[in-house]
Amino acid sequence: MGSFSLIHWLVVILVIMLLFGRGRISDLMGDFAKGINSFKKGLNDGDTPPAPPQVTNAPRTEAKSPVEDARG
């Protein structure tokens, strides 16, 4: 008497499907899966050391020293 029979579970599933619809449940499960993947990616990113900054070589300009400017 304390447990539900197969008929009870089918009725519960039918009511849930009527309330939320098939598309809504699949959207929720897709969002849930994306959240789990994002969480796992965040955990994995914390384990790797940060990448060193990229150094770009800027073109050099010849700058005159203050002594050269005074001379002329």
C-alpha cells in the first residue's frame, strides 16, 4: 500500500508531459548539460598554469638622447 504501482507512475509522467511539453523538457536537459560541461571546463582550467603573455616586437624608432638634442 505504501508504494506506487506502474499505473500511478504512468499517470504522473503523463501529467508532467502535459504541463511542460516535450520541447520544454528537452530544452531544460540541454541547458543542464551545458551547465555541467561549463563547470567541468572551469575545473580543468584551474589546474593548468596560465599561459605566458605574448611578446610582440614593436618597430624601433631611433630616439635621440637629451645630450644629442642639445648639441644640435
